[in-house]
Amino acid sequence: MSNPIETTEADLREAGVPIYTAGNREFELSVATPNFLYRYHRPTWVVRPRNDKDVATTVGFANTMGERITVKNGGHSYAGFSNANGGILVDLCNMKAVKIEDNTEEDTKVMIMSGGALWGDAYHELAAGKHDDGFIVNGGRCPLVGVSGFLLGGGFGPFSRSVGMGMDQLVEVDVVTAEGEIVTVGENDSPEDNKGKLFWALRGCGGGNYGIVTRLKIRVKKLRDPWVIAGRLTWNVTKEKLQYFKMLMFEFYTGCWENYLTIDTTWECDLSKSSDSRPFSTRFIAYYDGREAAFKNEINSKMSTDASVLAELLYPDPSSRPVDPNEYFKYRQSFKEQLIRRSLAEKSTMFFHETLWAQWSEETRRSLPTDRAYTLYSSWIIKNDDGRKIQTITDIISERIQRFRVKFTGERGTFGVTWIHVGGEISKKQAKDTPYPWRQGDFCVYILVRWHEKWLVKEMGTFFDECKDKLKQYSIEGKASYVNFPDRCLSNWSEAYYGENLQELKLIHQRWDPNNRHVLRFPQNIGRQDSTLRDPEGVEGAPGGSRGGFQRGALPSGEDVRREWTKDWEDFQLPSHSYEDYVSQGEQLPRC
């Protein structure tokens, strides 16, 4: 009898499916990861399918051989779920086609994307197609994020407060099921039949659960204006003005912002830059659907509470109150002026094609396998309905930053807390309209702990767990989390991600995997018998996975990896206008 591994590999090759083993350049490029916690997660095979038939063939052979499949689109899984430890890694990098078509029935446009496309591919197509009249695709903030993982998990985009979540724009999906069947589901399917239920489940619980998605069709949305305002401000927080900063953030996080404005914030303590006088910085990233005058008015009209009243509210004890609350007015005014100064008007296509890279440059670099570090993440969904709660959260973050600085003095590492601004149009749908139940949240908050020395893994992990314990209680129902910012060690992940929709999602999984094949290797798969089980592989895994062996062969260079990930659109130039043209035209347009 032939060796099962050899048989599987030979059969795949005979079918023309691109398959690679340890030591091949393509294998090493597919398994490369920026997160060293998963550096030993290596599959037996890497398959790079060219189309849905290749995917179906791979699923069929996996079922025959009793192997499990890990799916990789962009490789952005914070919990390392796109890193295979044994079995088959299906890397969709050969399936990156993107095109825009007119939807004549609704007088709109749709974008059709293959399952392996990145948002950079989609933004490239949007710009190359000269869709300059306010059309956008509601995609990821980082252009290296995969389109399928983003949409199947929900999708908070830069303009989600204006147009809803990414999954809300899905029209149709092609998926290869656990049985190897290629199925098309969409919004025209009855919500009462199996296909309609699968379409519902894919919009928020699709990644790693019901099959491998090979094609997605989404609506191309139109903003109220062809021009958007984009800004980025890094605000250095000084020890002397820490109380003023907390007052500023209290106003910011409890503010009632219009839906056309989104401002994300990241509190970051980089040990290489932190000092006693300047312990951390906060990055503000702004996106506005509209013109410059309206943006300025929104910034200036909000966060305008009387400084004395605000100081008394936040610091009831006069001995702990800022000496001169009027100084806060100057501090706040300086912040507003700087945020407006560091913002500009440009066409929406230019924003997606170029500006997002600049706004999220740190995160983009960290997502590349050339930037190797150990990283832990966890996320929560919170509401801003209780000012005291917001004040407590910011106090905890500030205290944790100070603890991080003291505990890890002299080390290389980063502690960050990012607040993704949600709400707005997102909240207009009900909890059961899609699998994502936390529509009423105002912020998706995630923490990051990152370091470079392997012997710090225990202490950094303990610090991370302590932060989670402190902050999780302030999420919706004390558990709300976001599946696209997953935590591998979240014990109640199924309820934290899906809330009241959990049981329906499990029933749908049973309908589409009736033989309990569980062909997808996903530790947080909705079909597991006990959805509270921790991942048995642990965090670091074992060298070589199950049978892959720790044979690296000739590793590709960092430049090879970077070029592989961005080769299709990194040098793309807008065809008819320079960047200066876009900005100068914006300045000449009449203001609203």
C-alpha cells in the first residue's frame, strides 16, 4: 500500500493543484508569520489553489485522508488561526481577481472579489477604474488585510459609521463546503431555507466555520460627497498634563459625534520612546465623509464642556483636581487645532489607495513577516453610555501603561490600546439581523502586548492577562468581543463573539456539515462539541507540527516576502492625476 502522504500529494498534483512541501520557496512564503508565538506552526503541505475547483479538490482529498485544512487569506489572524500546525494550509494567494460591475437593477455598482484578494487589491481596482465620484468599498483599515476574513467576521471599515459594516454590503458568496460542494448563496435566497440561513451565518461567523469562501460580491457604496477628510495626529502625553489628557479623552469618548465622522485612537507605550516626562503617546486617526468646513465645525463644536464643570465632575476631591481648570481649555483648544491642521481633503479613491497606508503605517509594518516579534491581542465591545465607566477604563489604561514602563524598563516592547470608533449606521440593525450581536457598541477596543526577547514570554503573558481581567468587565454584558480581533485563550469565546445567535449558528453548521467532518482546523470553530474548550495546540505549538518536520530549506529574504504580498499593486499610480492635483483641486472646490 502506498504511503498516505505520498498518495495525497500525488493525487493533488495529478489534478493540477499547486502543492508544496517544506523547503520549497512557496511553502516558506506561505508559512511565514510576523508573530513569533506561532513560528513553529507548520503544515505538512501548502496548497495554493487557482480557483474554486482546486479548493473543492483539496477539500475532497482532505476528507479522504482524514487531514484538516487551515485557510489563509491575508494571514492577519491576531490569534494565529491562519498558521497551520500540521495538515494542509490552503493559501488563497493565487485567487486575487477583483472587478467592478454596474448593478443595473439598483443603479449602483458591485465589486466581485476572489477569496484570496487583499483590500489593497480592491482599493487598487477602485482607483484604477476612475470611480472618483464618491464610491467606496467598505474594507479594512490595513490594505494587507484579506477581504474574505474581514467580511466574514463582520468588518469595521473607516466609513462603517456612515454606511454600516462590511458584511452588511455582501450580496453573494461562493463557498466550498465541508463535503467539497461548491455552493452559491446570496441575499435573494429565502432566509427560511438552508442556503438563506448559510448566507446569514457567513455574514459574521463565516471564517473557518462553514467552508472555504472563494468569491464575494459586495455593493460599492457611495458617500454623500466625492471628497473625504483624512487626518492623523500623534499627541504626546506628558506627565505634567496627564490629568488634562484624561479630561480630553473623557470628552472624546463620551461625545455624541455625527455618523459622518470616525476617529480611531491608539494609546501606545513604546519602551524605546517612553520617558518619565512623556510616558506614552496617543494617535488620532480621522475619517470624515464630507467637506473641510463641515469637518472643522464638527471638531470645534464638540468637546466643549465648561472646563470648571468637567474638572468638578471628574475630580470631586478638590485636592486631586487640576490646579487651574482654565488651562484645560487651552490644552483642548490646542488639540483641536492640531487635529484640524493635520487633516486634508482628497478624493475617496486616493484616500483608500494611498492615505490608509500612511494612517495605519505601524500596523501595516507589523503585519508583514519581516517584522518579527511576539504579540498578544484581545478585544471587547463597549458602550459610552456611562461616563464613570469610561473614566474608570481610561484610568486603568493609564495605570497599566505606568506599570508596563516600570516592570519592563530597559526592554524592547510595546503596550497599546486601540479604540476603533463604531456605532452610527452599524447600530441601526438588530442583534439577530446578522451573527454579530453587539450592534449597540460605540467602540471596539483591543489591547496589544508586543516584545522581542523570547525569555519575556511568561512575564509579558502575565501582564497581558492582568490587563484583560481589569478591562473585560466593562464590555457589553461583561463578555462582548469581536471575532476579527480574536483571543486564542478566551475561555467563553463562542458567547463573547455571537451572544444570543450562538445556538442558531450551531444548527446551521449541523445542516451544512451533517457528517461532522470538521475538515477545517479552526480552534474556535462553531461546530465543536464544547465551544468553551481551549485550543489544545497551545500558543507556541511544537516544532514541525504533526508531520511537517522543522525543515526550512532556503528561506526567502525579507524583500522576497514583502514583494510577494504587495507585488500586484505596490507601484500602482493613479492614471490621470498626481497627488498634488487631487489635493489642490480639493482646496479650490467650494465649501459646504
